[in-house]
Amino acid sequence: MSDLFLDEIVRPDADDEGGRSARRAERAERARRRRQRRRRNLVALTITAFILGGIGAAVWKLGLPLVDDLRGDPVASTDDYPGPGVEPVTVTIPPGATGADMAEILLEADVIASVKAFTRAFAANPDASKIQPGTYQLMTKMRAVEVVAALINPDNRVVTRVTIVEGYTVQQVLDRLSSVTAIPVEEFRTAMEDTAATGLPAEAGGRYEGWLYPATYEFEPDQSPAEMIAAMIAQTVKVLDERGVAPADRQRVLTIASLIEKEAKLDEDRPKIARAIFNRLNIDMPLQVDAAVAYGLNKPGKDLTLDDISPNATDNPYNTYAHNGLPPGPIASPRAASIDAVLAPADGPWIFWVTVNPETGETRFAETYAEHKQNEALLRQWEAENDADA
């Protein structure tokens, strides 16, 4: 045999061993790669499950507002109460309060569940800017959108409404205030002793008559007697200021206006009565206003006697039969129309006036006493026909 032949002969045991080793290594490498892939897949699955779990929790938590958003309700969520409310509660919104300020007040009273819910509801309601300061009757644990709606509705305000009638005296005003507020008249009288607290102007001379403006007022539950009186005086000052009445002229204007208030039955007659009063003042003639005499005696005008209106009854400073010029001050609270009549009296020569028909308020005016007597006869006729003394 040749060497060449011998060289081509391979020993099977050596080659098979090397091949097997290579194959084992390859299989091991493939197995290692499979394990790595499995580990990577396991990690990916774990992360995915975690993410999906978080999303699921978020959907569970936020699902309600997301659904509500689709329904057009931007504020319902777990940071809001479901409503409609549990227990009655009063809440006071101060002047100048912003939506955020209101939210803090409402949260403190447990009306809302969170500031966030209310501020969103406030921003979403175009009428929220109409909310007025004051005290409101609400419920605890209300839904935010319902709270905003309740604050917009003035019917939910807790106020005491008091109507002061034109021509009321101070005593009548205080009686009215007391009957509505259940505050004793004495407390109002005590409050009125502090003219600085009530804002009574110095030109009033410490007297409130004529300064308590007739109107309908809304008082908050915590307002004091002094604050209520101050509101009425402030309204009188406002009416006078709007008409350009100087402070030095206020008391005189109110005095004449109060006489007109008690004498006039119809608005159209107020400027005429004002002119008749000025005509008498200009000739230094007694005003002879029965309402003033009755005020000074604290009795109804229909109960006046001849002695009451006698020129000799000088002990009554409001006896305009005995004293020339204006009485010491107003005798009642005049309305704006009476004040306007003082500032713009009608043109005419009248000196006398008398209401000839108490039912309709018809009033006749006269320049002479003879004409006046004829007008008085018309009143007597009406009284006879209507059995006025019965």
C-alpha cells in the first residue's frame, strides 16, 4: 500500500467525536437563545399585564366621568357627590367672592365633595357670574352642578323682605320691622341712639323722621337693627343725591315732601300741592295742614277737633294753624314723587286745596277762599251721599 492511500484513510473515532461536540455546542446555543427569548417574552408579558392592569384601574376609576363626558356632563366624577343632598344647611357668600372662594366655603360646609368639582361646574355654567352675595339655603353632599344652579336661583337666598309703605312715620316703620324680623322695637330704638352707626346725616338734627325711605328691603339673617336702619337712610340720601339736593337743603326738602305725601292722593296733584305750599310760604300764610297737626298730637287726622286746629293751640309745634312757616321737621317718609314735586312744583296761583272725593282721590285747587268754600261743599256732599260718618 502506498502512503497516499494511507493518508486518505480517516480515523472514524476522532472525526465523529469532533462532529458530535460541534453539534452539541450548536444545540446548546439554540437552547440558550430559546431561554433568552422566553425570558424576554415573560418580561414583556409581565410589563404588558402591569400596564393593562393600570389602565383597567384607571378606566374603573375614571369610567364614570369619561362616560359622563360623552353625555355632555363635564363635572360628574368620584370627586363629586352624587346628590341630591342630605341635610339642610345655610351658607353665606361674601361680597366679591370668586368661584374659588365659594368652593372653599362650600367645602367647609360639606355642601360639595371637592373644590375641583365645584370650580369645574362654576366654569361650565355661563350664568355663574349672576351669583349674588348673601346667605343661601342648601343641602350637605350636593352634586356640584346642582350647587351652582342653586346659587344662581334667587329663591334659595335666605333673606327677610320688609316693605316700608310711603307715608309711614318712624314708629310705623319700627313696628313693621319688628313684626317681620321678630326683633323688639326697643332694640331698634337703642340702635338709633348711635347716629354714627346708622349713618343719620348731621342735617337731620338727630331726628329720623322722613329719613327712612319707603321701599322693599332684603335683609340678611345676621344683619343688625342698626344696619337695617342704615340701609333705609342710605336710600334716602341716594334719592336726594340723584336729584342734586345739597346737604344743607335736605331737611327742608324732606319736610315739604312729607307734607305732600300725607296730603296728595294722586301723583298728578303732588306738584300742585307743592306750588300751593310755596305760595303760602311766600306770603307768610299758615300752611294749615291737618296731617301736620295730627302728627304733633300723635292722633289720626280724622279725630282732630276744632280745638286741635285752633290758632291758639300753640303748644303743638306742628300746629300749622298756629305757627307760620314749615313744621319743625318731616312728618313721614316721602316717596320719590313727592320729593320731585318739591323740586319741580307746578305753575299756578293756588293757595287752597281739598280732596272732594276720598274714594277717587279727586282734589280741587283754589286761589280764593270763596272758591275753596265751594270745593269744601263738594266734600260735604260726598260725605252725605256716602254716609261718611256712619
